[in-house]
Amino acid sequence: NNAELYDEAFKTVFSVEREKLNDTFNKYNVDNWDSLRQITLITTIEDAFDILFDPEDIVALDSYEKGIDILKKYDIELSVIVAKMHLPCCLCFYKYAVVSHT
């Protein structure tokens, strides 16, 4: 799915686990987010979704969340699985919620 493709681009380019990808994952907080990784991220996402970013989008993609917004411009919607939510009971069930970044 689109969310997995998007996450995989970030995981591959930055060598991070999925849990690190959130609204604080940006070029100001990630030590190895340099110009080379920026271009690698752009080309990885372009290849994954078979698109070509406009120059202003290349410059604007400076965070995980911003990339989600930019992809909407190209009619690409991402759905993500929200982290496991532990229910307040001793049965230890997990509930998964799927939400859309719209």
C-alpha cells in the first residue's frame, strides 16, 4: 500500500525503524539528513510512486509529515496504521485503527 511504500523510502534512505517516523522526523532533527540524502529520498519516492516532483516540492520536502502533504498534490493518499493501543483490561487485546491523512 502507499503508506508502506512511503515509509520504506524513509526507512531505506535514513536507516531508521518505522517507529521513528512521525511529525518530529525532519531535516532539523535528523543528524544525517543532508543534501545527498534529500536527493536520494526524492528519487526514491518518485520511483516508488512513478511521479516527478515539481522543483518547489523538492525544496519543500523537509519532513516526514510534509512529504505526506506534498503527495496529496499528486493524488497519492496514504493510510497508516496507528500504533497498537493497549486496552485497559487484563486480557491484553490489541486494537488497530486505520486512519487517513486527509
